[in-house]
Amino acid sequence: MTLQILPYDLTVCKIPKTEDFGKDKDFYFLGVTDEEISLVCRTVDVPRSAERREDGWKGMRIAGALDFSLTGILSKISTCLADAGIGIFAVATFNTDYVMVKEKDLERAVDTLKENGYEVM
């Protein structure tokens, strides 16, 4: 399995309303629940209205489209990273999964994934 490192810095933040983020951006995840609105976006795109933010994330995308019948993909990745003491923030889309690690942990995460049989580009 191949993971592709995304070429930009990411931020996880909490915003007061969805209108506060320009949906014309080319990369973001917006999560809306009855308790909060969470946004993952490029650090340069964080809206001024962000109530809280956690900068310093780097993302990796599992290459290709994943079939819904596949199981354990994210679990295996998160387990090998957890065993190495690396925390993650994960997001799934219809096609694939994204795993984010703190920038300070990226090199170690890549090494850990490679040691566990993953290709990282």
C-alpha cells in the first residue's frame, strides 16, 4: 500500500459557522455535528474566526480509491504509528483515507510506515 505525503502544512481548527470558510479552496475537510464545526485545511487558509486551532500537521493520503469492502486499513496504519508513539488525526473520504501527524513526527512516521511494509512517496 502506498501513502502520498501532501505538499502543504495543515491545521485542525474549530470554527463558529460554516460560512466562515470559503468553500472555493481546493483542500479541506469540514465536519459538522450538533456540538461543533471542525475544519481541517491548509494552514494558510485558516479563517480569522477560528475559535481554536492546532497548527503543525502534515498529511498523507492513501493512494488510489479504496473499496468499501476493505477492512482494517486505517487500523493497521494507526496501530503501527501508535506503537511508535506517534499520534494521528485521521479523516476519511468516499475514495480514500488521510492520516495526519505532527510535523515534528513526520520523518519518524515515514520510517515507521516503511518498516511496516508501506511505500511512502
